[in-house]
Amino acid sequence: MSHVRWLSARSSRLLSSVALRSKGCGILSDSIKTCGIRTMASKVLTLENLNPNIIKLQYAVRGPLVIRAAEIEKELEKGAQKPFKRVIKANIGDAHAMGQSPITFIREVLACVALPELIKTGNFPEDVKKRATELLNGMGGRSAGAYTMSHGVEYIRRQVAAYIERRDGFESRWQDVCLSGGASNAIKNVLQLFCNQVDGKPSGVLIPIPQYPLYSASLAEYGLGQIGYYLDEGQGWALQTEELERALKEAASTHAVRAIVVINPGNPTGQVLTRENIEEIIKFAHKHKLFIFADEVYQDNVYDEGSKFYSFKKVLREMGGAYSSNVELASFMSVSKGYMGECGLRGGWMELVNVGEGVQAQLYKAISAMLCPTSLGQAAVSCVAAPPMEGDPSYKQWLQEKTAVLRSLKERAHMIAKTFNSMEGFTCNPVQGAMYAFPRFELPPKAIEAAKQAKQPPDVFYAFKLLEETGICIVPGSGFGQRDGTYHFRTTILPQPALLQEMLNIFQNFHKKFTQQYK
């Protein structure tokens, strides 16, 4: 008997018992009412009295299409006859789920941290054993099962600070580094600091459109104002300061705009900001006294020959003067992306720059209420921040594996953009970085009318048709935000090359059929 059925049966027996034992309580329903037992019709929590921010919250990446995709998978397992044999989940940046091999050094260190006896008995390289030993020395009871400090193991925070110094060429204080359960938790922790009114107005945050739904969902959850600024699709999803000024000016009457989110490399758009563009954003933030959220989780994922990743911290420091000392910044990194793809380990970090000591103390206090990030996720952060160095036993294999993953992703980035641009009615900007393509496509008027009849946005209608007829799961552009009258979708480049080519071939055939059907 399942837990639900057991609880239901037990509740029924309890209610019957109460009714029989209660003198003068009348029939069962009366006895429930008189004796103070709440019926199913009077739940404490209902949709009417639930936190309205939770109802407002939407997260398209794991929305109705993904739920339906899971149902289809179960139908296929039960032998259902469909025009395809498997579901291809191109909706989410989950590299290992799409066949990417783990990095050996990371997994060997994790194995030894999780089972310390392997340090003595396992056939692992010496640098793996040494790293696992050092990590365990920083954990209570030398066990990954113990709580760590709320902000992470100090040894690992120091490694992250050293990584940032090597990357940027500027000092990084380990005390300003905080480990987290993936970048998402850290981002939400900082967003919570803005849950306040300023001059009688609710706080607002500038976010890019298209954007990663974590931001729109978190802003809705916390009751913060979402102030969208459009990226310029015609200019390769560039970020124009004129558009930032427009968005800020329009929001000023209703919100106290206090922060700006920048995703670089972009998700879902795949663009990589130029250094000049980053300078412009920093100047804009300084001019309007805005806190910068620099979402840099794809910093290893740059494929375009003419593109290069520049961290906001590096550019900020190089600009010097009032910019370097005054602009407040939180930058975020994760082990879920890059060449690692360790989504399930939930490891990440943030670095705080120019944040007031008192504010930082309050942030750390709030984080401590969540106890600590997962210890194995922190161990993975150690492996990313301080990978094997030349001369170490694991270095050659680590470098080969990292290079192979990034080379393959680069090939797939070119493949997917080329294919979409060859399809009638499609335009797709180059995938300069990250793990996604965000093509724009045209829909026939009859398809738009059919979507209206189905009470769905046109791009959602298209995506559901694609899923039901081909098994390919994508995310409609409306889940990320897009200009009115335009239609997009996000797809990952993560399926391994053969599967990606198969997916693109199926996609081409579907689109031809769909266009003909609604011509």
C-alpha cells in the first residue's frame, strides 16, 4: 500500500473511531465539525489563500512541455505506438543527461571524498589522493557527511579566490567568496537583499529579454519588479545602452530600480559580450547607482573565433577610479556548465565586490540559516577552481577530456546554427558561447489562428506539435521573453553529435510538414 493510500485509510479509521466514541456529536459530519476535526473542504492552505507570488511564478524550462515529455516517455515504456521511438530532451542544459562523459579527475576525487578508504586501497593517481585528503581535512570529522561552514569549506574558498586571481590578474579575497548549491541558490540569496521599498516604491531589477527564467521566477517569488531590457537580435543579441536607458526611464515611475542582471555568455541567446560592451554596462550601472549581477556560469563555453570571455570583475578593476572602487558587483559561477556539466552535484560560488561589510555580514547571516551547500558539490568546485597542473599525474587526461568536450560543443554550435539558417522562415544568430541556440521562426497565419483556438501562444502551440509528432522537447521563446509578434524557441546543443544530427533532420522534416499543413 502506498504512503498516500495508507494515510487515507488511517484517516478514515480515525474519523470513524472519533464518530463512534463521541457522545452527543451526532452523525459523522457533525461530529467532525463539533469535535474540531477539519474536513477536506476546509484546508488551511488553498489556492485562494496561498502566497500569490508562488502562483505568479513560472519556470518555462521545466514547465508543461517537459511534464508532457515525461508522460510520453512513460507511454513509450508501456509500448505505446508513436511516430518516434524516444524523447529527445533539448529543453535544458543538462550535459550528462545528454550523454556527455564526466571528467575523470572530478569523479575520482569525489569517490575518495565519499569513501575515504579508497585513498589507501583505490588505484588512483597521487594528486587525486592528495586532493581528497586535503578536502576531508577541511570537513568536520573528516567526513563528507558532516555539515561544513555555511559559506563553504575555507580551503575551497581560498582555491576559488586563487582561480579568480589567475583569471583576472587582480586580488581576490577568499572572505568575499561564498560557495553555494549551484549558482542559482547564490543568485536568489543576493536577490532577497532587495526585497524592500525605497521612497515608497517596490524595488525593481533590470533583466535581459530574452532571459533565463530563474530571474523572472525569482523576481515573482520575492515580489520584486521585473524590468525587461531587450537584447538586439539584429546585432547578434548585443546589449545597447540606449535600450537600458529606455527601460530604466519607463520603470522609474513605478519602481525603485536598484540592480541589473547581465548573463555572459548569454542564456538563451548564446552571445558573448565584447569588452567595450561590458565597460558601457559598468558606466551605466555607476551612473544610475545599480548593483550588477554578473551571471558568468558559461565562461568556459566560448566557441566563436572572434569572441573572448571577459569577467565583469576584471573589466571593473581595469577601468579604475570611481568605477573600480564604487560599483557593487556579485559574480556567479557553477560546476553545472562549462566542460564539467555536473548539474546534479549542485556546486557553485559567488564573489562579492565592493559590497558593504555590514550588508555582506547580513547576507552571510541569511545564508547560514540554510546550513551549508552539499559537501560533494563543494568538492567538485575545488576540482574546477584548482584543476590538475602541468606535471601532475592527472593533468594529461584532464586536459584531453576538457579539450575534447569543448571542441565537440564548438562543432555542435556551428552545426545547429547552420541547419536552422538553412530552413525556410528561420534565422539563427551564431552560437558564440553557452549551450543554446535561440532561433527565430515565422508561422503561417493559419497556424497562429489554430493556436488561438487551442488557447495557446503560437510558439507554445508549435512546440507541443513538435513534441507530440517527433518526441523533440524544446522551450518556447515566450518562456524567456521576446518582442511582440516574433516567435523563437530555445534548444540546447548538448545532444551528442550523431543524436544532434538526427534531431536536426527530424526537425527539418517536421517544419516542412507543419508549414504545409497550415499554409
